[in-house]
Amino acid sequence: MEKERAAGILCHISSLPGRYGVGSLRDASRFAQLIRASGVSAWQVLPLVQTGYGDSPYQSVACHSGNPYFIDLDELGRAGLLKQKELKALRARYKGATRVDYGALYEERYQTLRLAFSRYAFDNEAFRAFVKAGEFEDYALFMTAKTVYGGSFCDWDEPLKRHEPEALERLRTEYHEEYLFWQFLQYVFRAQWEAFHSECLALGLKLIGDIPLYVAYDSADVWANPALFKLEKDLKLSKVAGVPPDYFSEKGQLWGNPVYDWKAHEKEGFAWWTSRLKSALSTYDYVRIDHFRGVDRYYEIDASAEDATGGSWQEGCKDALFAGLGAERARIIAEDLGVTDEGVKSLLRRTGFPGMKVLLFAFDGNPANPFLPQNIQENSVVYTGTHDNDTVRGYAESLSAEDFLLFTSRVAQALEENKISLKLDAKGKNLPAALIRLALASKARLAVIPVQDIMGLGSDARMNCPGKAEGNWQFRLPRAPRAGDFAKYKKQIKIYRR
């Protein structure tokens, strides 16, 4: 991480308001210009991947993929691949939508993109070179098979299920146009993303990406590399990932992702993981590794278990995972939240990665709490909250009268200790502003504030509620943000020299 103090914003692209039911790279371009003009120098997004089951960006069909929902349809219109009357009809379809409706998007967006593909001259040299490079070969074959045969890869005929070369060649040949369609989606996304990223760099805005530690079971990643995961001989799940009971869930979290066979990764010199990290580092300026503690030790549960209470801790691969990165290691951020122990802390010290500090976890009355602003060290990224937390306003409103008074008194004490002159409103209306100022005033090199807290939004703006099966990832900003929404944040950025 760079040594200069900086301020950032956390907002996923899907949350941006736009004309086609979900935020797009067109909307991202406008947002980037707005926040950069407000003094923000870093923008953190959630994983950009094509979502799978549950619409979660942490459950993808392929960890290198880009989400086709984020493709700028107006750009396809300018390229002659979509007609203006078609785009007008789509805008009318989504007019007034306040949440992301993934069911509607799934039914419409791929149909729209197939229409664009039907008008595309896919024999052009640039596209042929993209396909030949092979970066999205497994993704395109996987999605082709999913379209043709449905189900999970474990349900396919044995040769295809086992990713055998002859079966892959037959699939590619017999369904060549379908295969090219999925290549086309990644080609368009990659071209639009690279143009957007270049624009951000020209503005002086750094992009922070996010990669989950684990991948989804029904994914091109597992299908093409089954030996790297703990699977049964029939390729069904043996062990799955999760976390034990904690603050978020009394029965823990049963994620369902396959866990890695780290010995198998070690035998191949961690080539798959090194490739994944380098791909992410070429996509973003910085990369946050979600659930970093699983690199040191990870929690695994029998695939047949109903909850995470009966799991066990296993040794991870530790420092070996990052040996092939060299100087690029300086661009990694570790999400070290949750159950931590000396092993995780030692791994952080050895790698030098900055960890995360979340202010909503700070005010438990313990003066040694590492999340308290005055206890935060320089090599850290501080947040008011993350995509897994309620908003500051929402959290405050959820408290009982007694707990609210206790919380506000502790925040007031922190303001005093950090020499911040701000009297808290009796109803807590300026609590988001208070935590933002505490984050900016801390020693952490980078302070990242969720856009919901900057705009003072409540619980209905929450992005994700861990352990809740439905209703997540749907938040969208209620309107197009304006410079005035970030005026106070801009002022505080200047005051705290970020």
C-alpha cells in the first residue's frame, strides 16, 4: 500500500443507479468522476465476477470472469449491436426500479446480449486473438455445457464431467456458436473494463478489487481443476467451508464452498493460485483477499452437515501462497476479521499486508479493542462498516434505548480522546458523520467509507446479511448521487489530510 494517507469509498457497481436495472460500467464512469472531484482517491468494489447461485458476488461460475450485467448496453448501441428502439424498451421496463431484481435480469439480460451477439462480426481479428489466448476457455466451455445440458457439472456424462479433452473438443465443435457467445461476453466486458480502469488512472483514482478465498463448487474452476479441492471420487463434495458460531450467527456459517487440498496446490507450486492473484492484480490497483484467516487455518465441515457447529480447524498453506508474487505483494489487503488468533496475526506480520479495522466493532467498552480509532495502526485499512454490516444509522436504530445510550457514550468518548469537536445528536442522526471523522482521523493509511454511511442511509440500504438466504445484494442508491452528497466528506478529507 502507498504511504500517503488516503480516503476511499466502498460501493459495488451493481448498487449504482442506472437505466437498465443494475449499475453498469457507464454508471461507474460517472461515479468515478464524481467521487474523484470530492477528494476520494480509492474506490473499493465487490468481486466483479459473473454471479451464480444466490446472486452473490462471492459465489461465481468462474473466478476470472466479468459480470455480463455490468456491460454498458449504450456502448453496444453505439457499436450498432443494439437498436435504439430496443434500448428504449429496456429503459421503460426498468423505470422506477429501486432494487436489483436478479430474476428479471437473468430472463432479460442474456436475451439482450444474445441479440447483440447475433449482429456481431465474430470473425474479426481482435476477437479471434482473444479466444485463441485461452484465458476464458474453461469458462466458455463450462457455460456452454450448462446451457446445453443444465444441472451441475457433476450431473454431466462422465467424459465431460471429468473434463476429458475429447469431450471438450466435441462440445466446442458441436456448439461452437454458443461457445463463442460466452467468449464474446468476456471480450466485451474486458474491453469496457480496461477503458474504465484507464479513465480512473487518468483521474488519479485507484481501484480496490475483492477476491473471495474460496470458489463456488459448481464452477469452471472446480470442474477444470478437481484435484485441487477436497472432493469424493465421484467429484461430489467431501468437505465444505464456513466459519464457527460467532457475532453474525449462533450456528456459524455454512458456506458450501469446497475447501482446497493444499498439499495438491503445493505439489504444483501454487500455480493456480498465483495465476488467480496475478489476474486480479492486473485487473485492479489493489486486491483485498476475503477471509484471509483461512490462509493460516481454515474451518471445514462435512458436506452432509446441516450447520457449521460440528466443523474443525485445519492448517492452511500460510506464506507459501504468496511466494510467486514478488513486489506485487505490496498491493494486497488482508480481510482479517472474524475469529483471529496468533497464527493469523503472525502471518500478517510476515507478509506485511495491511489488515482491516471496522469501527462498528470498536465500542464494546474494552479500552484495548484493536478497532478503537486510537488503537489503529498505520498499516491498516479502516472502515466504518463493510458490505456484511448494517449501516451505521441502521445499526444505531436497531439498538435498545439502553444499548443506544451506551454506544453513543462510547463514541463520544472516542471523539474526545481523538480531539474531535462534535456533539452527538440525542437521536444519533450524526453518528455516521462521527464514525466517518473517527476513521479519517485514525493513523490508518487508508480509510474506506461505505457510500451508505456517507449518505446517511438506514438498514434498507444494507448490502448483505450473513446467514440470510434471500434479499441480499439488491441494494441500489435511491437516486443518482450529486456533488452535494459528498461535500462534507470532501471537507473532512482535507481536514485530515487524506
